[in-house]
Amino acid sequence: MRLLPLVAATFFMVSGGPYGIEDIIGGAGYTWAFALLLSLPVLWSLPTALMIGELASALPAEGGFYVWVRRALGPFWGFQEAWLSLAASIFDMAIYPTLFTLYLGRLSPSLTAGHRAVWWSLAVLTACLLWNLLGAASVGSGSVWLMCLLLAPFAVLVVSGVRHGISPAPSPARLRLDLATAFLVALWNYMGWDNASTVAAEVEQPQRNYPRAMIGATVLVAICYVVPTLAARIAGLSPETFSTGSWADAARLLVGPWLGLAIVAGGMINGFGMCNALMLSYTRLPVALAQDGFLPRVVARHNRAGAPWVAIMLCAAGWALAVNLTFERLISIDLVLYGGSLILEFVALGVLRSREPQLVRPFRIPGGTTTCVLLGIPPTALIGIALLTARGEKIADVPALGLASAIALLGPLAYAIQAPWSRNRQAGFANARETGETAG
């Protein structure tokens, strides 16, 4: 995978375009929306991108962040890092096929009526599975075209909004502020930067391309959020009319029905593209676990295209079981599981700087160990604030934070159960990661 496909794949792993930020505008109004969308790239995305740039260039191995944490903190914490990410994937990967189906239903409700919605979701998973079997380069190149198709209607919307002219801002008194929801949604829309690291072994010149891709994707995602929001403000669209799916309504109002349909089609591309890119990321974790003896060796088998076909099929089967689940509030669960794994990555950054100062780092964050520790403070603080904000959220009458915490705490139990078998499996993969060999 080259630089541009890596940027495009990262774009889908994190964002997938302006879809999803409508609730930020509707919940906080334009002023607060701009404040959130412009501050989070500095406080959240940039520190994470710098951390990934250094560690991915120093340790460009299949498994990415799992490899970093295992090397810095040992196999127990490495396993917990993988556990948190794979557990989060069960919830994440249920969202995107459903998102595709929801936008398809806006084109023709009869297509998704009844059980047809589930079949469409399974079809999306199957299509992503087949595409991923073609290898990382194919997924990356496809992400470039999907990104262009998705963003093209928004380019027309932005131009139309600017041409519409500056209108007076709506009265703040008419807007029911929901800053808590806006903050959680904004943070969630900037999550997932580290997912791109798991395919480092399949990236061309990773030491050079990862830092550039992370910075480039950070800027791209911020622009994709801020510019359409600015165009909506210039056009005088009332923030209280914004909720999930409102970009299509704005397009119909400013341009016409054809652009509304194009935005809806882009929503389908958003769901498919994110599912496809995240499947690429998540399926490399079981491979790394198998290479370290935590899973059977067969899981690490690759096909001729270099794709880990066993891991892809196993993960897709697990995600298929979850596509019919309904999740009212997934953000809280994602924040616990993803937040825990991200904190471990920043800890690994500081530990490796301290313990292995001679490790070759083609990209190096300026400063010493103290700088690396300080870099992790803003993301950690934001995770803490988000957890406090979401403490009242429930899923099927169960506290979302409690459910996520219970899932996280199963990680040490899983490690203890499989530990005796993992020692025996490790012999066959003693040098697999260092030599880049794979089971055929």
C-alpha cells in the first residue's frame, strides 16, 4: 500500500466524511460546533498522529499497536490491547453495514423493509470480505476512489452554500443546547487513528509514509468536517434543523433533489467504505496474536495476495452474528474500550523512549521521554471527560459504561485461560514477526 491509499484507508477508518457531525451542529449550534471541530484535531488527533508516526515508523510490524504495547509492557498488556480492540470491533462493525442499509432505505424504503435490511447488511459484510481477500493494496486503492465519490457531492454543496450568501445567525435562544452529546459525537468522529497501524507490514516504506499519512489524514478529516459546517452557516441553515441524515435535506434545499440523492448515495459509500477499511485493520490483530501463540497457527495463514484469509473469514463470521443487534448508544462503549487501548499506546510510547533510546526511529517526536508523556495528557483528559459525560447512558437498561467495563475486565480472564496453550504455540512463530514470514 502506497502513501495516498494509506491516507484514504485511514480516512475511512477514522471518518468516512461529514456524515455523523450533524448531531454536533444540532446539539451545540455553529459556534460550539466550530470550537469542537477545530480544537479536537489539536488536542486529540495531532498527539495521536504523532504517536503513531513514531511507533509505526520504528516498529512497522503486522499487528501495529498490539506489537508496540507487547514490546513495551509485555505479553499480558499486549494481549489486553488486542482484546480491547477486538471487543470494540464487535460493536463497531455492526454500525457500518446498518448505516449502508439506512441510506439505501432512503432511496427506496421497500428495498430494506422487514428482514431485507439484515440481508443487505450481510451482503455488505460479504462484499467487504471478498474485497479484503484481494489484499491491502486493493483495499487501499479502492478507498481512494470511494473517498472521491463520497466527497464530490459535498464539494457541490459547499460551493452552493457559499454562493447562497451570508445570512444572519439564528437566535441562540431558539436552540436547545446539548453540549454533552455534541462533545461525545465530536470525539467519536475523531477516533480510530491507530487502526491504520495494524497493516504496517503491508505498507510501502512505512518508516517514511506513516508520519506523512497520519498528518495528511488529520488535516483532511478536519477539513471534511469544518468546511461543510462553515458552508451551512454561510447559507443560513438553522442548526436546530440538523440531525442524523440532514446533509441530504440541506442539499435538496440549496441545490435540488439530484444532489440530495447523491448525498444519500454517499452515505451508502460511507458505510461500505468504513466497513471495508476497518475489516482490513481489525483482521490483522488475530494474525499477530496467532504469531505469538495466543491463537492457533492456522489463523495466521495468508493467501497469494498477502491477505490473512482465515482471520478475515473468522472475524467476518463473528461480525455477521451482530448485524441484527440494535445499539441505542454505542459511543459510550467505544470510549471505554478504545480509550483504554489508546492510553496503553501512549504508555508504550513513553516506556519505549525510556527503555530503548537506541531504537531506530525514522520519525521522532521532538523532545525526550517527558515530552512523550506530556503528549498523552490531552487525549487521556478528553477520554476522562467523555466518560464522566456519558456515565448516564444505557443500552437495553444496562449502564453502557458498566457493560463496557465488564467486557474489558474479561481480558485478563481470557489471558489466564489461554496462557498454558500459548507457550506451546510460540515455538513455531519465534521469529515470524522479525523475518516477516507467514504461513502459507
